[in-house]
Amino acid sequence: MQEIAGWGLDAAVAAGAAYADVRVAEERHRSITTKNGKLGTAADNDSRGVGIRVLLDGAWGFAASDDCTRASVEATARRAAMIARASALVRQKDVRLAPEPVHHAVWVAPCAIDPFSVSVDDNLELLFAVDAELRSVPGVTLAEAQMNFQWQHQLFLSSQGSRIEQTRVLSGAGFVALAFANGDIQKRSYPNSFGGQYQLKGYELIHELRLLENARRVGEEAVALHRAIQCPQWNGTLILDSSQLGLQIHESVGHPIELDRVLGTEANFAGMSFLTLDNLRKLRYGSNLVNVVADARIEHGPGLGTFAYDDEGVAAQRADIIRDGEFVNYISSRETAAEIGEPRSNGAMRAEGWNRLPLVRMTNISIVPGPTPLGLEDLIADTEDGVYLETNRSWSIDDKRFNFQFGTEIGWEIKRGKRTRMVKNPSYSGITTEFWNSMDAICSAEHWTLWGTPNCGKGQPQQTMGTGHGAAPARFRNVKIGTAYGGAKP
């Protein structure tokens, strides 16, 4: 890999680059799914290639190739330089980069059990056992289960002298039970929707998730939802479980703080952001209890946004985003940080693979748990009337990330401090800043979970990447509840 990267870097500099970096990466991915007692998919893929960025005449050029011979790598570097020259003809201003120290590092993420050392037969044995347990519940009409594993190895070289080698292993698993009755489908997922739980771990994560042990309960809840009342419609008190709060963070905090969206370079694909530059260090984003960080360091936890260095060689950092309710920071690249006068990028440039240009992407965007001991049951006991919602089912948010509506798989009414009737088709809606300002309680650290979102899309061509979101259950007052499905008012 060192030789391949060196060829690319030397050729880029010889072509006139003011700055260049090269990523040589190799990756392996295993994906297995089951559906109603049968194999759904089983795929094991490998990928290897080189991606080269060139800054020349004040503009970027990028090119990539899966041919890692010397001739091809050098031609790829010259093609990146040619693209930069063409881009310079229509640039509005020269690209400037915030400074970053030179780094020499080799980093391997913690991994107790190599998932690729576990046979596909063993993977399937567990998935089929989960599937059988789900379908043993009368009323479950569809059972799906899955596992995904990814191994990534990358070498980064820059013309400024950095040499960074990183290895990461990502694992994830989950299952879904669906129950169809009387023209209605109800769904329960475990341990989260949209694929389950994903972390920067090896096969040890699969053991920790206790998939089989939770299958019957989840199947029974899917069936029981058909007998539940429709979620009432009213303005009231809302408690969210940590996984739903993680998605709320993703959509209404994580995306609007991406500085390239704010500056307009992401507008074509996914919209911009209500967090225009005049809001920085002035906007009251939430209540005093709302403290959100962007933290890519391993100390934060085994998140999908955890690494030692981003894909332009900036060291992983913890950055305050919302401090005591005040909006204080974006997530940035070297280019975007320089554009708004920040002295350094906070390390959020990431690419899906060697053949994609790095973009400003979420790392681990997490809410800080409460400082005093408080659990979910304590939170419910302290709530006179309200609703507790679990596990996302649907989401909708405008292209500036300001107006939103979310639906969850299941909910429970709260009456006089007790969890009472199950409710189906629950939903809630609001305006981002109003919602976060209504938060009046959050559980403590022992109830905090770092959730993995493996399928965040951004860019053209689209890049699908993993992000992390740490959250604990939290309570919000005077929220619009039940509006998506027109439930009766209580």
C-alpha cells in the first residue's frame, strides 16, 4: 500500500498540485439475511483501490481507480490534476485549507472476535433460530433477521507529510417481526429499526445483543399492537427511548450542523440548513439540559463515527455542538473551517470508500446524559400524564431540517406516573428549536446507549455511511402527539 500511495502522491506533485492526498483502501463486507425460515441473501465482497485528491490553481480535482499498477495510479493522479485545472476555470474563489499538524500513525480499532473468523454456517444457525422463535408466536406473519460485517484498512498519504494507517471492523445485527391482520400491518424491531444495532466491534457485539433471548417478546408485541388503541392526538408530554432520540439527533441536529450544507454545496441533493452563519454562538437551540457533542474519539465509545483520523488526515476530536442549549459549533472540513475563519477543522471529512470524494459527514453526534441518577422508570414515575414511544418507524423532515414528523413502532400511555395502555401508530411532530427547548429531563449515563445508523445518505454520486448517536431516554413537554394518523383526542 505504501508503494501504491507513493506513486500517486509523486505523480500528483509532479503534475503541479499545490496540495495532494492519496487514500489506498481495501475492504471486505459480509451480509446475510433470512426471511420466514429461508435464506434471503448471503454476500461476501472484497474491494481495493486508490483515490487521489489534488488542489491546483485554487480548485479541487479527484480521481480514483481499482487498478493499482504503477501506470494506472500515475495516470489517475494526472487525471485528478486535469480535473482540478478544469474546475479552476469556473471557480468563484480559491480553496483555502485550515492548518493541520503532520501526523504519522498506525491505528487499529478494538475488536475482540474477528467476525470473518466465524463461519457463515454459524451466522445462519443463529439467524434461523431467531426466525423460528419469532414465527412460533401466533399472529406473526413475517420474520426477517440479518447480520452485517465490514473490515476496512486504509493508508493515507499527503503532500504535507502525513502518513496514517487505520483498520476498523464494523458489525451489526437485528431482526423484525411483522403481523398482518384485518388489513393492517404492525411491526416490531430489535434492537433497533432499519437493520438493528451497529457498532465499531467484532462478533462480540452479536453476543451482547442477545438476539434469541429477545425474539419472543418482540414477536408478541407485534401481535399485541393489533389490539392496542390508536395513539390519541393532543399536545402533551412525550418521553422518547434512547434509540428514537438518537434518530431525532441525527435528523434535527446532525444534518443541519454539516457546514457544507450551510455553505450551500450540498443543496442540490439534500437541501441546506436553517443554521445559517448568523446563528453561530447566538441561537438558543434547546433548553439548558441540551448538551450535544461531535466526538470521533475511541474514548466516546465504539460508534460508527469513531476513528483516529478523518479522510483528509485530521485527528479525531470532541467538539461541543450545543452547550447548555446554545448552538456553538458546526462539523467541518479543512476547507469549510477556513471559509468561516475557524483555526482548524474538527475532523468530519469522510468518504464511503476509495472511489468517493470525502464529504463533511457526521461522526458520533451524541447528547450528553444527565448529571444525576435517573432511569426510564424514574422518568415515567415523575410524569403525571403523557406517552412513552419506542423504536422509529418513519420520519419526515424538510430540506432545511426545521419542521419534522416522526412515527414510532410502539408506545404506551402514562397515567399518574405509571405506564398503562399500549398504543399503536404513535407519532409526534414539531419545529426543531421549539422541540429541543421543550426538553426538561434526560436520564443518566448508565441508561445512555451509542446507537449506530449504518445507512445515512449524502452526496452525488450518493455515499451511504455509518454514523453514531449516543442518547438516553428524555422527556419533552407540550409536544404535538398523534397527528400523523389522526388519532382521537383523549
